[in-house]
Amino acid sequence: NEHNLRRVPVVDNLQNRHLVNFVTQSSILNYMVENMGSLGDVVNKPLSECKSFYKTVHTCDETNDTAWEAFDKMAKHQVSGLAVVDTSGRLKGLLSIRDLRTIGTDVHFFWRLHEKVKDFVLKLRKISDTSIDAHLQDHRPRTIQKCIPSDTLASAMNKLKQLRLHKLILVDNNKDRNPVGVVSIRDILKEILSN
């Protein structure tokens, strides 16, 4: 992945070059999940053995940070999402750059960026639940989407596909839920291709 591409255009032929489709990381993941049996034993590998998943987890505090500060952190760290944690560092959810789309372009909603992250996320959920597109990919999952070190690549792949997510937060265990890494589609593809 030397070009760091997230999607690749598919053209009809080299002469006309009419765009006919895109191959995305999500479409590759979906294909792999549907053909899991042909991937071999690598899919049974526990996440604890995938060292590339253990990386800095950028976080925001749900009660102390405003949504504006959280989105500013994303820009500064050049990441597409932050783990939302409580004051003890326990995972409470995920805030993604995609969540800005829920606000839309109506300037009357921009004041919400000055709310604390916890309140902002609760309002996003209400907007998402009542929107016409609630059944589509912008619908926020109702529970915290995470994985633990004993989970396998297969279970992480299935969860990402089923929930139409691009990443899961890797936590130390289900009780403490302290973020220790991030499992993204890109990381999973690299892990499987390296075996």
C-alpha cells in the first residue's frame, strides 16, 4: 500500500477509461469475509499476536472536551476518529470525522460543536435515529464497538463488515476497557497479506 489508497477506480478499458466502479477497502473486506474459508488459518490468529494493532490511541474526554476540541485533535493528529473515554480512561465510544456530516450544513446546528463530547454524541444518536437515512451507514451503533486481544482476526472482520465500520478500538479487556490499540480494515488487510 505504498500509495496509501483507500479506493481504486475501475475503468472499462485503457482506451476509453470510463469509470465503471471503485474497489474500496470495505468491498475487499466484505469479499474476504464471504470467502473466509479460503484465507487459511491466519483468520484464527488472536489480535494479541498482531503487533501492528497496538499503537497510539488518540482520545477525547467525554466530560471535559468539547466536540470542537475533539475534531481539532483529529485534524492535529491527522486521524479520522478518536476513542471517547471517561475521566478514568475507560472507553465509552468513538467519535469520527463522519459524525460532522450528521450536523449537515445548517448553521443552526453548529453551536453543538461547543457542547461536551458526551452531549454531542447523545444528540448525534438522536438525529441519526430519527433521520430518514437511519438504516444507512451513518446510523450510529447503539453499543460500544470494540475488540479484545483474545478476539481473532475473523471475529474482528465479521464485526467490521456487519456494522459497516472502518475501525474498532482494541481494549485491554471487557471489564476495564482501556484503549490499547486500533484495528482498522487497512491493518487487517496488511496482516492477512503478510502471512
